[in-house]
Amino acid sequence: MDNERITIKYLTDISKLSVDEIDAEIEKGYQDMLAGRTVSAKKVFTDIRKDYGLEGHHAKEKR
């Protein structure tokens, strides 16, 4: 998924979902993971910084 962007059509307010609906949302995420439809956290935060013009603003890694 290097060049593919995930588009969220709507935000899910988990407080308004039933237990069955929550289970279905978790299952969708699990199936995405199994199918390899994932993005590393590093890439997500890099993209967020780029999208909001914050490329120079990041925490320094401590090792």
C-alpha cells in the first residue's frame, strides 16, 4: 500500500454502536490486517506531518 491512500468516508462514534456493530468494525479491521491492508505508524505520522506542513516538527527519537 505504499502509494495507496485510505479514505475514511465517515467517523464511527463507538459510543453509539451496539456490541454487534462494534464486533463487526473490529472484524473489518482484522480482515484488513490479514489481507495486508496496513500502513506503518511511521508512515502514517510522516504523512500527517506532510499533509499539515509540519515536516520539521517531530519528536526526536531516543535510543
